[in-house]
Amino acid sequence: MIGKTIDQLRIGDAAEFGKTISESDIYLYAGVTGDFNPAHLNEVYAEKTYFKTRIAQGMLTAGFISGLLGVSLPGPGTIYIRQELDFLAPVHIGDTITARVEIIEIMDQKNRVTVRTTCVNQDGTLVLEGRAVVSPPKASNA
């Protein structure tokens, strides 16, 4: 299975993925990454923070972008080269996050694509935005 090659991509092509954040997601992410910050795992601690409750790890949310790029657009075979991110609002347990990638630049000669990356919550609040550069898969000679 191969994703879209550079000649199959167009500016404006987009893909989305949505997921409701669960407490389990936060604990599993902590276990995989070692991010045991009590702002994510300890409600008593988190009540004393700016956010007043536990929040999801920012990179958990950003991981949805990675999933979209590697599975949907451009898809399997894509190489993730660079990502710039701004975390704009907290993500809470129970929030439904919709991640979106949209092609904004195609560099044929370099086999590179620049993608606008965003995540919004169920209220339409932008929680994350940025840009990524990826290398789409090359056409196989099979």
C-alpha cells in the first residue's frame, strides 16, 4: 500500500481525523513517552495550576497530525521531515479533537510538500496550529 505521490497531490487537498480524549489516552501516552508531568496525571496537583484540572499532553494532540500524514495524506510511505507547532489552548479529558492537514505548497523538484496542521476542539476552539514538511512516497516501478 502506498500513499499519494507528489504528482497526485494538489494544493488544497486535506484530510481530517477526530477523537475524543480519554483518561486512558493520557496514561497510555505517559507510559510510552515517559511524560509523567503531574499536570496530566494528578488531579490534586492540577487543581493548583493555571488550568485548574488535568490536561492532555500537547504532543498527544500533535500525534494526531502524524497519524494523518502517515495514514491519510499523503499516506503510507510518507517521510515526516519537519513540524512547527503552536499550542494555543488546553485539551481536557472528554474533549473531542479534530486534527486537519491541508497541502499549502508543493515542491516537485525536491519531492516535498508543506502542510498546514491544525487541531480544534468540539467548540471550534483552535488548540494547535502549525506547519509540516513531508516527503510523499515515490511511485514504485512495479
